[in-house]
Amino acid sequence: MQFPSMYQPRKNTFIYKFFSWYIRYIIKKDFAAFNYDEIETKQDAAILILANHFSWWDGFFIFYINKRVFKRQFHVLVNAENYNSVGFLKYLGAFASENKSRDVLQTLNYAGQLLNDPKNLVLVFPQGQLHSNHSRSIDFKKGVMQMINSSHKNIAIVFAATFVDYFGKRKPTVQTYLQTWETEEYVSLQLLKSAYNKHYDQSVVKQTEITE
């Protein structure tokens, strides 16, 4: 399958190790705490993480969680602007497409190929762009299903909902709620969106019940 090489992940062991350390460092430096669920997934399947997207930090949060929990080869779908302007992202597993219909389709099919390898984890923000952390529901773009349908569908789907609150501290606390979704035999965009938003709603309730 042809895929524009400039938009694929690149390999550089030194850059990867440095930014793996740097992401851990800045999360610990800039936040009072980073809490997340410890969940298990089947080892013979790739992981597709669907997450809300409200900040510059979001991909780094999941990258950090992957290093601690899932321990797979990290990949994240980003837009071409971020791929080109934030130079190190491509060395952390980022891939992107130009905003051309054919290129977007190739990129989604490429993501499906990544999901055929159980060593991989692919992070996708189904909203497609940044939204407030106070959003009441998460919208899904159609590309998510193209990605799934272009794979062999041996995938562990994980829902991630992340929230940031300050409470009584100068620095904010991050909380990521994770859930493994047991996929139905037939998966549609509406079914996936509904299941994710149920997790999101439950996560909002848990978040609002936190007190200090």
C-alpha cells in the first residue's frame, strides 16, 4: 500500500528515549498528580484507544499511560500541521495525512494495518479537533469506522476520558478513566459513539464526586 513517507512515523532511538524521559519529566513537573486506571487487555490484539481531546497534553498523557500500563508500540493520528510543526512527534509514533480525500483514506487504511499487529497501540481522537474539557458529549468523525473496517478487527478497544481539576493546589491534577470495551459482533459508528459517551458520562460523575 502506498503511503506518503513524510507523514509516517520515523525511527530514531535517541530522540525517542529522550522525549520519553522528557514527557515523564514535564508531567511530573507541571501537575500535582496524574491518576489513571490500571486495566488489562488481551495480549494477542492491538489496542485502539479512543480519547477526548481538549488540550496540547492529551497525546502525551496517553503516551505516558502506554509506557506504564499497555507497553505497546505507540502510534497517534495527528493533523498535518502538528506533524510538521512539532518536529519530534513523528519520532514518537505520530502519523498524519494532508486534507485531501484520497490521502485521508490512505491514512485511515494505514492505521487499520497498524491495528493488525498486536504489538501496536493506536491513539485516535474521534472528535477530530480540540474541544472544551467541559463538553457534555463527544462527537465521532466517520474516519474511525474506516480505520476499524480496514483492519482484521482483532482489536482491543479502550475508552479514555481525561479531566483536569485544580482543587486546593497550585498545580492541577489529571485523572484519566480507562475502560476496555467488549466489542459487538457488528460495530457501527453510532454504536461506538454511544458506548464511548456512556463511559464519558460515567467518568464525569466520578470526577464530580472527587473532593479534597
